[in-house]
Amino acid sequence: MAGTASDGLPSILLALALLLPSATAGAEQAASLYVSPAGNDAWSGSLAAPNTTKSDGPFATLTRARDEMRQRKAAGVLAGPVTVYLREGVYSLPETFKLDGHDSGTAEMPVTYRAYQAEKVVLTGGRPVREFTPYQGKILKADVNAQGLKGVNFRQLFYNGRRQPLARYPNFDHENPYGGGWAYADGKPVPMYQEIPGEDKHSLQYKETDARAWASPEEGEVFVFPRYNWWNNIVRIKSVDRASRKITLAGDCSYPIRPTDRYYVQGMFEDLDAPGEWYLDQSAGQLYFWPPDDLDPAQVTAYAAAPRTILELTGTSHVTFRGFTFECCSGTAIVLKDTSDCLIAACTIRGVGDYGGSGVSVSGGTNNGVVGNDIYDVGRDAVSIGGGDRTTLTPAGNYADNNYLHHVGVYYKQGVGVSLRGCGNRASHNLIHDGPRWGIGFSGNNLVIQYNHIRHVNLETADTGAVYTGGRDWLGSRGTVIRYNYFHDILGYGQENGRWISPHYAWGVYLDDNTGGVDVIGNIVARCVRGLIHLHNGRDNLIENNIFIDGKLQQMECNGWTENSRPWRDHLPTMIEGYESVKDQPAWKSMRNMDTHPTEAILPDGKIMSGNRYFRNIVYYRDPEAQYTRFRNFSFDHNECDYNLVWHFGRPILTGQYLPGKELSENLAPNGDFEQGALGKMPEHWRWQIFPKPEAKAELVDDTATGRHSLRIAAAFNKEKPRDNYPIVVGDDLELPLGHGYRLKARMKATQPGAGAKLMMQSYVANAYFWASTPSDVKLGTEWQDVEFTFKTPAPGEPGHHEKMKTFRVRIDFPDETGDLLIDDVRLTETEVLDEWQSWQALGMDRHSVIADPLFVDAENGDYRLQPNSPALKLGFKPIPVDKIGPYEDELRASWPIVEAEGAREKPLVSE
């Protein structure tokens, strides 16, 4: 059999022997093949090293070993597990190494490719570029056509194991890699969420100081974060108009490029002006390169990333790749498509991927694993896991476990440590840090995210979290469990008051856009600037037994939609489509609260968010100004929060809720009954704040039923104006004490059912501050209805306060495009105010919760285990198995102990 040939057995005799019946046929018998840089594809591949006569030995290529196994399998002589051993060395693959169903093993006869006796084996897609000669200054050039790269338009170059930047403007800033090295689009800043009619997605206005004299701008491309700073685009340049300072792109970005959006331009010869930069003149076949060191040109060797993929398995089963280093390819290094029981284990994957290229991609199939790998310096995601059937909830069972994933998203700034999709897949025991966006992004059902350690992510984007999902189809990510993870120092990067800063606008757990049915259990979430968990119109989620530490602004945030909210209107069709695609599926009938159709989700008060439960959590925070909660458009009757332990170090528990007690004043609203003034005119003590167009009207009219006056505001929406485009009427300024409670009431109706209006108290000084009471939205019918809001004027030190805050005014908005709004009996009265915790409890929240020190073992040093006498245990809190969080020692680990790479913890972001 293979592996038993004598040292000098000619390969032809061995091949004949393999075709003869074996005396041990039917018995399990392992086979081993060997591949070595010192091998020969004409040999048998049965020896680990060449024999003394150099007549037999290992193969030279993986392809030959694969083909040998196919021949043996076809001949029926494989009777046991098969292992292909690769000897130490660098294997430069001219093309993708592919396996398919012909190369499968079985559960009893698996196939394994692995490094021989822990030798260092590198599989690379890099094509060497040598023979550099001096060109100009420290810039060298090489003829790539003469080195096998003719016609290859490679976009990545490696030198000494590191990516080298394409020639670019501005230059890469090694001292400030995230906050430096940017140009900023010119123009007057525009509010991020303000729509601009006619805005295109392919124009960039540059500043005069950023003008460049490019001879062939169409060779270049723009790397830009458009509008929202959620992710970036890399788009080829079509043309440059120097007179108007406008770059026109050859394709659209995800969003319009707006003033102050950051960008750089790359790929032009004129910008090759810094160490490490390079430029490829493809038409002439010349590579220009400024090496970052001072070696003699003859000693310089760079590597061009030529093939997109190094390893591809399609329809394969029971195959393992173990213990290799994969590096230098332009796309996804390892692709598993519709495979089953395949494993990528104990490998190092680095320096791979472009905007669409990841470390490992698993799509379809079942029970495939990415285990124990070190993956870093990746263009997109370190690991992408999909598979399973969401319609029938059939699980795939694919998983990413015990990996060390860092410095991802080199080109695609929504690149993550693990992208988890599909149904019944898992990400567990991974250590993830230093990425531009989330640590784990997930979308699907019945997913499991457990025992992961995620830190220092969201280094380049805003509105983000350690883990993130959305639910715009009503189904996402129901049935998913997030448990026993440690998320901390989740940063975020973005603009505040005209400056780019970090930390900024990031949470720990982010359940976005109507996410439903997710269990968040037993996690430790610490030090996130915006909050530790955010439910954005979430529904049916369970938040239980977590430890929340030191949210900067608040600890828990819930922002709901109403039936009039644009996101609800925009996404309702996709929610209906999603719900109806599975409503009759048996598996979905047991999913939590899936008996509610999206069209039935609107609550009696017009809010949407419901079914969330926030129980038995420990909330521990030091910042005196931080809030416990921040809720907006949240129904207290349809969500629950109780049995929590809250500790703010003896300071007040701020919830943003101010319930009024008894009234302490007469009506403070000026001419609130509108009896002062002439019919057909603006009532006395009231005036326009926004007069959107000449035909706008606000006038006193008679109520024929009561004989009383009321204020009528006619719709006058001005589509020609981007803002300040609908009627706003305000009362006279009032001097109100700060920190006091108030009740604002009015009778309101409209001439058309379903009309929208706003009633609020406002205070502002132009170019200094703006404050308005919330909530303020009103939905009206054609009959009179009572509208009431309560609020508190912000005291010094409280959110919203400004030193210039002296006066307030009652404000009425009518943003509808048609119809009339009628208002009467406006009343503003001062009231007693319960403190925020009392108000919170009066709303039904945290009635059995406790304010007390949880008695951690050593919170100052990050030990959040509980002492035996912790009061949290009496509330039913269960200790979190912290010793199981993160990677673990195992034979399928690429390295142990893990030596963590330098990153954001060691080099903080620099604000600009």
C-alpha cells in the first residue's frame, strides 16, 4: 500500500501495486502523501523526503497530490483516512487550488491536508517582482511584463510581509492611521439626515488646496466615506474639472458625497512621493516603487497579489486544512461553497483580500468549521459564515470558533471579525479587535454568538456597536442568542461640532431597525460612549442577566418608531413580505410573538416598539452626568423592566422621565384661549417663527359650536426649500425657572383624518443652542381631542442646558402638505416633579429593582465576578462563566498562548 514502498521502489511499480487486490482489502488503512519544495511530481509522493538515490520522494505540488488521491479513489484502493503532509517552505500557487466532490472524504475516511510535524508551510498567491533598477530619487522601477505579470492589473503589493500603499494623496499617516491622511470635501456642512433634492452620488467637490495636476486622472480612484460615515466606497474617477474643482466618478457611491466627508485619491503616478508607495503603469508593464528601506535595488523583492483566491472547496465533504499560512491574494483567501463537514483549522491567514475579499468564506453546506485560526490584515471580513434555510428554519450548523481575528476591513470599512448569516450558525470563543466597524455583524435566525471577547472596534465609523443586526424584514434576527460574551471599549469615530473625534456614537449591543426575538443573556458590556445596549424599535427581545459597566451617555437606550415615522413607512412593505413568506411554516409558529402581523403592530398610542423584557441585569456606572436610560417613542405599557440592580455610586438615577405632581400655577401660556385678537388675524401674543411661503395663514376663527375663538393654521408646506419649509407658530417668550416641571396641554383637531402636528416648549439662541421638549408629535382626527405633554426645563449640568438659556416659548408645528390645523385652550402650568427614578417607577419600570453596590470582586481591574454576598444574587442574577470567555488552548489553535497584536489600545485615535 501507499506509504509502505521501499526506499528505492520505482514509481511505476508502486502505481501497479496500487491497482492489485490487497490482502487487507476492506480493512481501514490510512494513506499518507507528501508534498515538498524539494519534491518531484513524477515521484510517488509516498515519502516525506527524497530517498538517497533521488529516485522517489514527495510530490512538488498540491495539484499532483490531489490528482493522485482522485486516481486512488477511482481505483478503490483507499480504505482509511488520507493525510496529505506539506513539508516546510513557501508554495507559490499560480492559480487557485480547487477541490470538488471528487475530492471528498467520509466520516470514516476523512481527508486532511496539514503541515508536516508543525513545520512552517506558506501557501501564497504572491508573484515575486525583482530586477528593480533606479528610476528617480529613491523610486525604483521593474519590468513586470518580463516577470510573468503581463496583462495582470494587480492592485495590491507586498514588501517584507506588509501591504504597501498605492500612490495616494494625501499620504498615509503612519502616526495617526485612522484620523490622519485625509482630504475633506469642500462646501458648507449639511446636516447628515437632511435630504437635498437632486443630489447625485458621483460628484466630489474638492478644496483649492487639494488640487492636483494629474495627467491621467481616469487611472485613479477615490476612497471616500460618503454622507453617513457608515462605510466607504472605492470608485474609479471619470473626469476632473479643474475650473470648478469637481471630480466626477465613473460610478455611484452608496450615498452622496457631502461637504466635510473624508476621502483620499489613489493610483496616480504624480502622487508617488512617500516611502512604501507604488504605481503600476499597466500599459507599459512597468512597476514604480519607493521601498520603505534602503536596500540595494538588486536585493529588493516585492510581491504582487495575483490570484483572487488561494483555496476553493465546492461541494466537498469531510476535508480539513490544518496548520498552514495563507497569504497574498486579492480576493477571499479560502472559499467553502456548499461543502459539508469541512474544517479550516490552526491556520494563519494574513495579507489577503480587497474591498470584497475576506479571510475565509463559508456559504451553504452544513457543519463546516473555521477553528483556531489567526486571521488579520484582511480586506473585508476575517470570517464570513452563511448557510441554512431561513424559511424552514433548517440549520446549517456552520461555525467560527476559537479564532484570533484582528485588523480587518483594510479596504471595506464595514468589514468585521465574523459576518454571521443564514440559519443555525455560530460564532464562539473568538477574540476580535481593531476593526473599522462591528466585531460581529449578524443577520439571520437561530444564530448563536457566545463566549466571544470583542474590544477596540469601530475605529473608523459611526452609529455602530460591538455586535449588530437589523430587522427590516420583520424576521431578523429572531431566535438568535447572544450570551456569555465580553464586549468592552467600543469606540466609534465621527464628527461632533465640526471635529472628527473618537469615541463617538457607538454602543455595545446594537439591535437596529425593528430587530425582534433576540436573547441577550449573561454578557459583560463595558465602556461604550453612546450606551451599552441599543434597541432601535426592537420588539420581543429579552435582555437578561447581563452586567453593564460605565456607559458614557447612558446605559440602555431605546428609540422607537411611530406609525408616522419615515422608517416605519419605508420598511413596512419589506416587513409584510418577510412575515408572509414564513407565517405558514410550522417551524415559525413557535417563534416568540410571531402571531402578530406587521400591520397589527401599531399600538393604541401610535407607537410600535413592544414585547421587550429587561430583567435581572446589573448596571454599574460612575460618570455623574450619565443616564441610566434614554427612551424615545417607547410604550411603558408594552415593555417590561424589573428586578435589576442599579448602582450609580450614590448619585441620582437619571432616566429622562419627569412625571408631574399637582399643579403649582395658573395658566402661563399667553392668550392660551385665543380670545384676544381679531378674527382673520394672528391672535395677540402669538407670531410666526417659520413663515414658509406668502400664502401661509395662521388666523383666529370662530368655533360655531361653542362661540369661542380658535387658531387655524393652513397647510403651507414649501417643497422648494430644504428646511424651515412648513408653518411654525409660537407664543411670546416666557421667563421660566430652570429645573422645574411643566404640563403643556391643548385641544386640537384637523380638517383631514390622520394629520400630523407638533406641540412643544422651545428655547434657543441663534448660533448658540436649541432645546425643545419631547415628545411632541401629535396625530389628529377631525374631532377635538385633548393633547398633553409633561417635561422639565433643563437645570445647569443637565442635558440640554445652556448658559444662555433664559426664555422659553410654546410652539405649534403643522408639517402636513394639505388641510388645516385647529388649536384651542393651550395651557402651560408648572407642576410638582417627581425625581427621575420615582417617575420611572411610577411608569411601571423597575418596581422591584434595587439600588445597591453589586460587590464585584475587583471592578477597578476588570474583575466583574460577584462576591458571595452580592445583593444581585438575591434578585435571581446568575454568575457569568467568565473563565470560558475568549479563545482556549486546543490542538486546533494556530498559536498558544495568544500574543495580542498592537492596536488601538496601544495607539489611540487622534482627533482632528
